[in-house]
Amino acid sequence: MFRFWLNLRSALISLREQRSRSILSALGIMVATTAIVLLVSIATGVRADVTTQVKDIGINVLIVIPGRIEEGTFNPNLGGVSYLKEKDARRLEGVKGVVRVTPWTFVGGGIRRGEKVANSILGACEANWFQMHVVKLRSGRVFTVKDEHSDVCVIGSIAQEAMFGKEEAVGKKVTINARDYTVIGVTEDKKSEQSLFSMGSFQNLVYIPYPRLLELDPETQTHRVMIQIEPEAEPRALIKSLEQVLGERLDRQQYQVLTQEDLLGLVYKLMGILTWLLTGLTSIALFVGGVGIMTVMLMSVGERAKEIGIRKTTGARRLDIFIQFLCESVLLSLSGGAVGFVFSYGVCLLLYNFTPVKPMVTVPITVLSFSVSMVVGATFGLIPAMRAAKQDPIVALRHE
């Protein structure tokens, strides 16, 4: 162990004496580590954001979509015509284990107040949605069954600030698709309001009554059916009953009942593929950095042949020379990795505080960055270390 520390000390002294070359050779590792940490941190943050948005749907909620997703892939036809109807929701209410059901429609169009426009998602639902998905109100109230045939709406605080600023919105009129609606409530945004998906989350929804929408346009499509089930009900078993009821009217390819875990699984799979693809691309920079270290270390072996010869004639073993040069390579790589990690952490802080992107630098990511740097240093330092260890001391001493 003493000899190891002695060799490590020799490696540190050598790197200090060649600091300019050491810094340049570590740059490649720094760039690669920065890229990898940033990508993985952003992907982790996005994953946490998506998880929050999906779980925000509500407790024990199943979702009927107008198409079927097979083998964990998205169906491109989900953006087409929906064959779901209000009567499907009514029939599902009779399934044992179901607490409440509401049809859901994405209205399209937009919402404005005079010349001020809010970039919000317009959703039509029944009053019982607010029992399935409890919202925190900033002011006013949600609509009830008595309001379902009236021109009323509940807006999010993002929309409220866009159209009213600090002015109270409850009781005021807004225009949705050329029709005036009275604002009866404003929902309170959570801290995730400024996240990457805040503009498409339940925090940025404008709710209007689904029955009123059907009165105005009987041909309106139903895009989703939300089903709240009893807490003790087993979702997988209940899904079979629900799909059997839907199958009495619809073709199997026109519907599917999903749990929140199903939705998250699909998103995670796609994000995982994308993350590995991007990480693989950035690993090219890691390889280039490793080759740079190996090249510098091979040059160093030739230039320090006399030093190697002196060490061997004064008692150093081949293993000592091997360990010294391998330590130099690993230290170069770790130094570049450390600088890259610190830089990427600073960038992540800036992104978190000043952009909708919310990266998450976790302990596993930290361990990954330093582990990768160490492995690269050890791998690309093997050849120079072996060449240095094999130097003949007599030949090395003649080298000038």
C-alpha cells in the first residue's frame, strides 16, 4: 500500500510539472462529461415532471382513449376521429366497482378577453370531474350539476394572469370560440407552474361544462372517458369488465382502458430510448477525450524515458511504473470529469431557475459521471502504462 501511495505521489508531481499539457488533454473528458450530465439530468427532470402531471389526474382514475396502443408504442391514429360517445360513459357507470364517470373533450379554438389571449387548453367535462380531480381554488368555485347547461367556465391562474393581470376574474366575461362565458372560478397553480409541461398540464386548463357543449354542438366528439374506481377495486380485473361493456358497441381497435401506470410506462419507454440515443451520441466525445489522453500519455512515455530508466535503476519495479502512468491517466480523466460535472451542475441551476426546463442532478447521476471518467482514464491509460513499464532501463538511460 505504501508503494501505491508513493507511485500516486509521483503521478501527481508529474502532472503538476506538465500542467499545460494536462489541462489540454483533460478538455475532451470535460466536454463529454458536461454533455452526458446535462442530458441525463434534463431527462430525469422531464420524467419527474411527466410523472407529476399524470398522477395529478386523480386517485384511482382509469382513462378510456379512442384507439388501442399495442406493444408499448403510441398509435398515430389517436389524433384522428374519436368513436367514443357520451352514452359510453353512461353505460360504464353501471359497472361494479365504478364510483363516477365523466366524458372529456378537448374543445380546440381559444380563449380571450378583448385583445388579451391566453394560451390555455380548453377542456369540457361534467361537474363530477372536480370530485375525481380535486383542484385548489384561488378564487370562486367550480361548476356544479346546476351549472352544466350554462355558459360558465373555470380558468387556471395562468390564464387569469394572461387575461386579467392582478384584476379579479370571477364574475367577468371571457370569449371562448366566439361565445361569451362567465368566469365562476380560478384554480391555483402549483409550484410546477413553470415546468416544461406547465402549458399542457391540468394547471393550465380552462374548464367548460360538457353538457352545454353538446347542446351547442351535438356532433362534438368525446376524446376521453375518465373513470374513478373504488379504492379497493383491482384495476386490471376491472379493466376487463369495462372493455367488455365498451366492446358491445365499439370495435376493439376503437378504444382502450388505461391506468396511470400504463401511461407512465409508455412515456418512460420513449424517453428511455431517446435518452440512450442522445447519451450514445455524446459518448463519441467521451471516446475522443479518451483517445486524447492516451495520445498525450504515449508522448509522455517517450519524453520521460530517462526518468523511467532512473526510477528502475533505483529500485522501481515494472508494476510501480505501470501504476504511476495509469494513475496519471486516471487523474487526468477524473479532473476533466470533475470540472465538467461542476460546469454542468451550474448550467442545470441556471436552467432550473430561469427556464421551464427543470433538470435534476441526483446522486446516481453524480456517481455515473465520476465512474465513467474513471473507467475512461483507466481504459485509455492501459497502453501507455504498459509501454512505460516495459521500457528497458539501460536503453531508457541512454535516451536524451
